[in-house]
Amino acid sequence: MNLKKCLIAATVASAALAAPAFAGVSVSVGIGVPVAPPAAIYEPVPVVPPGYVWAPGYWGWNGYRYVWIRGHTIVARPGYAWRPERWEHRGDGHHFVQGYWERDRHGHR
């Protein structure tokens, strides 16, 4: 029993330490949606407080239809730029790509 708890704790600890290494990895939904998302809804960008960045709104898929996910502020990561959620057209339909942090090579946020 104690060995099992130690293995679980070690796994959780190593995953927590490895998480920053995946900051530039993007994830996409593996199921193609045959219909393109509607045009983006205009949302005025509010004044963003220092230490935050704006993540624009996007169309999400709930399994049956597109739903608008409103933009919001997120805590900034120094040295990284936010790459927002998006849809990519591929052979069998449209695939969602989750937003992610990417190392900023140009000094922008």
C-alpha cells in the first residue's frame, strides 16, 4: 500500500515538473466537423490590466452545433505569447486547435 502511494506521488510530482515543457504544444480535436464555423463575433477588446493578456472569443463545438465562447483575460506568461483557439480546415472537415502559450521569439506578449 505504501509503495503504491509513493508511486502515485512520484508520478504526480514528475508531471507537475514536466508541465512547463509542454507550453508550446497545441492540441486539436480529432473529430472533423463538416460545416465551417460562423464568422467570428466582434467583441471590443477591453483595457487589459498589467500582467494579463486578452484571449479573444471563438466558436466552440458542443457535439451538435457551434457555440460562441466569449473572450477573456488570462494571466500572462513572461517570455511567451498566447496563440488563440482556432479552426483549421483539413481533408474531412474543420478541426479545432486549442489555444496555447508559445515561446515569444520577438519580445511581444
